[in-house]
Amino acid sequence: MKKRIAERTDDQQLENSKPRQMRADGQRKMSSILDAAIEVFAKSGVDAPVREIAEKAGVGLGTVYRHFPRRSDLIVAVFRTQMEACADAAPDLASRYEPGEALARWMQRYMDFVATKRGLAAALHSGDPAYSALPGYFDKRLRPALQTLLEAAVAAGVVRPGIEADELLRAVATLCHGRHGEEPVYARRMVELLVDGLRYGASTRTEKSLKPDARRNRKAPAK
């Protein structure tokens, strides 16, 4: 009797372990598919053949469709994954760099996110309800990330005030529309110019915002 109970217990433990192993294996495969899709979409656009993504991920075509039954499911998953990574980069950069540098680096990170999404804009505006939640998710994650960096840079006096996060997000998205094959290089240079423009007049505006007594009490730089 005790032997049968022990055998059942062992069987139960084995059965309980199988789903966890399958889930872990499934997660690894899904991550491989997403990584492959990110590369393929960056190179060939979101309309690239699913077979190409499967081959790059090292999985069968059926595995891709099992995790992402429709192309839109895969596009949404890629978009959300990279959006999360871009948003999460903001506090990391803020902890490692001065406010102005953190803002500039995040703007380039956001540029990389946008510039590698050829064909995504058309998909988002296709009317497919699968994409209906993405704009709201974009606003929820990326706008606050940029707003925090922007406010810190303004407070530090390295960026002039009066700039909205929404304006910068739209500006970078617009600058990313270069000729095919040149988008990242073109966009990177344009975003560098945009960031330089944000700095223009920042110290002057900060100086004028100080009260007269505060300006007089400032120590003169050492000769």
C-alpha cells in the first residue's frame, strides 16, 4: 500500500513538472520568434514572410502560428516588447547620465525603435481591430518616460522649457522617414540636430528666470 502511494506521489510530481518544463520551453521559443521577427521586420518590413522569421528563429512554421495565430498578433507582440524596452531605458539612463545626456541618449533609443518599423504605420492605420489598443499603450508607456527625462533636463537648465513630450515623439517619428536603406543613419543625424535645438537658449532662459538678487549673488567663475 505504501509502495503504491509512493508511486502515485512520484507520478504526480513528474506530471506537475511537465507543464512547467513545457512553459519554459515555450517561453524560450516565443522569445526566439520575437527576436527573429524584430530583425526581419527591421530589414524587410512587417509584411516579411513568416517562414523567414521561423527559419531565423530556428523553429518550425507551425510553432510560429501556435504562438501567434495571425500576423497581427506577431506585429503587436514585437511592438509591445520593444516599446517596453524603450520605456524601461528611461530610468536606467537617468541613473547613469546627467539629465541632458540621458535625454539625448533616450531620444536616439526611441529613434532606433521607430526607424526599424517600416510598414508598421500602414498596419496601424489599416483599420484592423487587432491594433486598436496600441496607440493608447504607446501613450501610457512612452510619453511618461520621455516626460520625466525632459522635465529633469529643463530643471537642470540644459534644455529650454516649453517643450511638450508629445511634440518630441511626433518630431522624431517624422524625422525617421528617410529613403529606404538610409533611415537609421539619416534619422540619427536629424535627431542629433533636434536635441541640439532643444539646448539652444537654455542657459539664457535659466539665467533670466532667476531673481535679480540670485543673479548678483552667483559666484563669478575663478580666473
